[in-house]
Amino acid sequence: MKFSFIKSRDSRSNLLVREISYIAKMDVWKSIKIKRTFRQIRMEKIFRSSLVLVALSILVLVIAFLFTLIVQSMPSIKALGFSFLFGKTWDPVANVYGTYPFLLGTLFTSFLALIISIPFSFSIAIFLGEYYPRGWFSEFLKNSIELIAAVPSVIYGFWGLFVLVPIVRSMELKLGVTPYGIGIFTSSLILAIMIIPYAASLGREMIRMVPSSLKEAAYSLGATRYEVIKTVILPYSKSGLFAGILLSLGRALGETMAVTMVIGNTSIIPKSIFDPGNTMASVIANEFTEAASTLYLSSLIELGLILFLVTVLINLIGKKIIKRFTTD
Amino acid sequence: MENTILKAIDFDAYFGENHVVKKINMEIPKNNVVAVMGPSGCGKTTFLRCINRMHELIEGATTKGKMMLNNEDVYGMHPIFVRHKIGMVFQRPNPFPNLSIYDNVIAGYKLNGMKIAKRDKDIIVEQSLQKAALWNEVKDSLHKKGTFLSGGQQQRLCIARAIAMEPEVLLLDEPTSALDPISTSNIEVLLHELKNNYTIIIVTHNMQQAGRVSDKTAFFYMGELIEYDITKNMFTNPQDKRTQNYITGRFS
Amino acid sequence: MPQNIQYRLGKSKAFKGFIIFLSVLCTLPLFLILIYILKEGFTKINWHFLVNLPKPVGETGGGIANALIGSLLIVFYAAIIAIPFGIMGGIYLSENKKSRLSYWCRLSVDVLQGTPSIVVGIVIYFWIVKPLGTFSALSGSIALAIMMLPIVVRSTEETLKLLPSTLKEAGLALGLPYHKVILRIILPCGFSGVLSGIILAVARIAGETAPLLFTAFGNPYFSTNILKPMQSLPLLIFNYATSPYDEWHDLAWGAALILLIWVLLLNIITKITTRRWKIQF
């Protein structure tokens, strides 16, 4: 009892001491505060301007990107002009550079991949956006789709080379076409798998954004689920779905490694989808380090420039559509 | 007046083209509680935010006129110094969610790059929390996150955080509008204690609150200062018709 | 009439079945790939494989130590370059929503995000490799850093945008300097979002091959010199997979499994980070 009395008196006097020392020290703290603050104000200015500098440097980076590509492809632009785009032969040994076969190869693989992937990506979008937005299987499906996007493209190429190519070859044997195995068709298959996640995840978001009042209105008129999807959901989200397709296309056009590994790398104009060929990206990957002459190197860079402009344009259009859709 | 601490001279504030605070002339005496009231959208919060230069953080916001703190224009100082001298508490309690209660109180020092001995820090934290009447409730959980406190406790933590910097003026922007009645009365009691050390300007749309806590009251309407007087006079004998209408509840 | 309804309901059911079928079918290739790589790679991986260098053609055994260390180094340096830039850029964009510079900066980030990785390789070849006169790990890191940048910028911007503005006001009203408010309050509050963006970006570049073809180039020997060519896992897989030798294919399978595990692990960590370190308001 006595002890606790002493303790409480002690703590009270302690408090008093503290109060006094607090008041006494206040002036000291205040003067430190003022001195420190001048330094902080200088730091603040540095910080603000370095933020601007970083933002500016990102912009400069992209401009320099474009500039480098243009400057380096100048020799080929000057020497070859439009024959570069429509020339049907690519023969570095004879110093002839026509990229028509690659343009064709790129368009073939990308659009074929797109056609193959669209039913799948739309199915997933409808599955996750409309039928089963929740539940363990939907989580599983969603995560699997994300993993498809996460697997490195070189692994797709490797797997394609050792698993898909033999399958396609035996299929080609049955069809009676030259059984290369590698070629545009195989590349398209691989690409189709790789680009599914892009259109699927975007499509899912867009389908989720369809107002339920619209759907309910259709249901109340006696529409079946299929009719609601067909007449309400898909028309409402069509611009979003289209943007998803564009992003997939941009991805397919620029994809390099998987395609390089299974397309066959021949610079001859492909006659059918089962022929080997080359895409713009795969030519660059294959020949860039061996390009000895200036014109050779420069025409490869011009290919890169075209690829850059086309994919960036497609991406920007896609993003613009998404933005307009989501802000409406 | 001898003991005037804050003085607005022909003060205007704008949001872009919008003239929201018009030609305010107002003197605030030291160690008083001054309530600023008026219907919503009357510019009272904007005026408050002009005092410690928070208004200018909003894009397109500008001001005109003078705001004298101890005969020194606030708009001639660096905002950081202004805000050290004029603390602020907001409508909704906003303790830093990434910091503990202890670090929240000391944040003004610590994040200004000041190195203070641990013992001194303890003293600052304890004194500030005691002044904010929160010490007894949180002294055992000083190192827990501030966001686990109740709304009223969080608001008192924000007051403690503001007074730890030993400001001369404390601005309160409807500090109880997000709180329950018990927390509200706790904070009102606290204001009485605090005015011994600080000058307090409180914005409120609650007339009863203005009547309970303040020494002087200002009535804002459509961006103008209509009337400014001792609180008792204001409520018993308003000079302006508009003030009377507001007090008797004839405005919305 | 009832027949018509039955027909419509049947059609609806059939459509649903069709959608489910296609959706499930989609996961098939993923699991085929995972299982195949696991099967092929698992038998190749052992201690020896992880610590040894590749053997010349004709000799069995050998490992991928050089690619493993090389990949780690190249990705590490890329992250060191890209993270501060990306976070600063993200802060600028979230703080200046409407300025003209932020419009152009945002556009630039979109452009970078859409740039094919092989093009990044070309440009860095002219910026770094040619002036230095040699392929180098450094140039590879810079190329990968550019691939990382848009992801980090975007995730930082999106995260910080969602934080309540009252938080920033609280800091500034306390008389804290702007940089402390941002770096010590705003950024820590958005920590989980920023971190998961960074990990996702690392996962993305860890598997990138195309930008390394003309920059880091690859190296059959062990090297930690960032000014010299360096091997990396994706490069090793590409070079050995397209070679005609079975021993090299074996190495490539093992390397593919390791790369796959690495990338998938990073993706899983991203998921956990987003869930775990959410700060409550």
C-alpha cells in the first residue's frame, strides 16, 4: 500500500518534471525545426524538378527511339524506296531487298492466329464475365489464362518445335501437302495460344460492365440467356471486344521468338499456309547479327521501323477505344 | 487590437473563374475560439484553407489580398513555415495509415528530417497526446497502427499530431461532422482546454456547436462575411437580417 | 408455341455448353506445356546441372550455371535501372493528372508498352553496343529496363491515383515538405500495388529473349563482367533448342523448366503481395 503511494507520487512529480522540460525545450526544437526546414525546402525543389525530368526523359526516350530507327534505316529508304515494300525477292547475297514475303508472312500468321484465337477468347470472356463471374473454377480459369500470358515466348517456341511440329507434320502427311511441320500454320497455332489472354481478359472486363438493368429488361421480355448475350451483351460491349482483338493483333505482329523457332525461316513467298516462311520480326532476329553490308543492316532496321509503327498504331487505337468505352 | 494574431485584409479566393471568398476583412484575437458558420457552399471551408495555404493545392485555385499572421503576410512566407505555425485538422480523421500512433504524433518532426533524442520524442508524444486527451486511452498501444482506433480517437490523434508541432493557430474544418455525439462532445470539451495555448478557428455548419464552443462567431453567406461578433451577441441579437434568418433556421 | 420455347431454351443451353467447352479447352495447351516441360526438364535438373558450365558438343552432362547467374545479373541490373525511373514517372503522372507533359508522357508509356521487344533490341544495339564496340550484359539490362519501365510507371500511377487525397493534405497541412509526403507517406501506403507491379515487370522481362539477341548476345563461358557478353536462360534455351544436338536439347529442357518455375513463382508472389500488404484506411 505504502509502496504504491510512493510510486504514484513519484510518477506525478515525474510528470511535472517532464512538463517543465517540455516547455523549456520547446524553443530548442523550434530553432532546429527552422534550420532543418530550409534544407527541406531545397530538397523539395530538387524533388519536384527531378519528377519533371523523369517524365520528360520518358518522352525523350520514345522520340529518340523513333529517331534512331529512322536515321538508321535512311540508307535503305533512300536506295530502295517503295521497291522495298513490294519487291518479291529478298537475297542479301545479290544485294536485293524486297520485303513482300515477310509482310505476307506476318499478315498470314497474325490473322490466322487471330481467327483461331477469337472463338476461344470470346468464350472465356463470356464464361467469366457472364456465366460464372465467381467460384473456384472461374478463379482457376482466370489464373490459368493469366499464366498463359506469363509463360515466356521462348518456351512456347521450344515446346512448339518439339511437340507441335511433329503433330502438324503427321497432319500434313494425311492432308497430302509437303510435310514440313514447321511453317506458317504452326506459327499461327502457337501465336493463337499466346494471344488468347489479351482479348479474353479485356473482353471479360467489358462484359462485366454491361449494366444489369439492360440485361434485366431483356429477361423481363422473356429472352433466354443466349438471346440476352446475343442481343444485349455482345452489342453493348462490341467496341471493347474489338479493342481486345486489336491488342491481341498488336501482340501477334510483334511476337518474335516463338515464331522464329517454328516458322522455318525461308525468304520465299509462301504459297499456302502450310509453307515455311518468315515474319518481319523473325527475319530481324535471324539476320541482324550477320548483316554485314550497310544496306542489308539498314533494310532490316527499316523492317523494324515498319513493325514499330504498325504495332504502336494498333496499340494506341486499341487503348483509345478502351478509354472511350470505360469513361462513357 | 493588441492581441490580434491573425488578420485577413481584403481577402479574395477563386476556383478558376469562380469567386468563392469575397473581400474578407477579419481579425482573430489570440487564445480565442472563433467559429465560422454558414450554409454549405458559402466559402467558409475555402476561407479556412486559405489561412494555411492549403487552398492553392487545388488546380486553378488562386487568392488575392493579405493574410497577416503576427503582422507578417502568410502569402510572403514559404508554405511549409506557414503550416508549421498554423496547424489543421480535417473533416474526416486522416491519420497516416502506414505509421503507428507514436509515429503519427511525431511525424511532423520526423518527416521534416529532424533528429531528436528518443527521450525528447517520448516527451513530445506524451505531452501532445495528453493535451489531446488521448494519452490514457492509447498509452499501452502506442506502437500499433493509428487506423485501429475509433473515429473519435482518430480525430483526437489528428489533433495531437497537429499540436505536437506547437502551432500558434489551429484550424479545424468541421472536425466532428463524421463523428458520433459522444466523440463530438469529447472534442468540444477538448477545445476549451486547448484555447489556453492556441488560437482556434473552427468551421462548422452546426449552430449549436458554434454556440457551445466559440468566443466569437463569423457568419459567411455566398462568399461574404456577413457578420462577425462575440458569440453571445450574435445568437441573441444578430444585426443582419440574413444572420437572423440562418440562426432561426429559415435558410437551407 | 411451347415447342418454340423449348427450342429457344435448348439453343440457350447448347450455347452455354459450347462456351464452357471452348473455355475449358483453352486451358489444355497450358497444361500440356507445363506437363511436357516438367517431364522433360525434371530428369535433367540436379546439383551438377545447376553449378556446372555447358560441355562442348558430344560430351554428356554439363550445366547451365553461366546462364543462371547471367540471367539473375541482367535482370537485377535492369530492375535497378527501371524501378527508380518507373516509380518517379508514376508519381509524376499521378500527381499531375492534367498537365501537357503528363499527356505526352502517358502517350510515350503507351508507345513503349506496345513496342515489339525485338525493336527495343535494335535500338539499344545502336545506343550502347555499337558505341562500346562489343555486346554486353549492360546493354541487355538497359534493353530489359526499357521493357520494364512502362509496367512500373503504369502500376505506380494506378496505385497512387486510388489513394485518398486527404492523405496528402494531412501531410502537407502538417508542414511536411512535398518529397517527404510523397516518399514517406503516399508511396508506403501504396506499397503493395507498386511492389506487385515491379514483381510483375520482373517476371515479364525474366523470360524475354528478343531484346537480348543483339545486346547481351550470350556467352558459352562463365562471365560476370557487365561490359562483356553474358549468357542468360532465355538465350540459352533459344540457342540450344534450335541446335541439332540432343545433349544441348537436354540442357535446354532443364533450363526451360527452371525459367518456367522462376516466372510462375514471380507471378504467384505478385498475387500474394496484392492480397497481403493492403493498407487499410
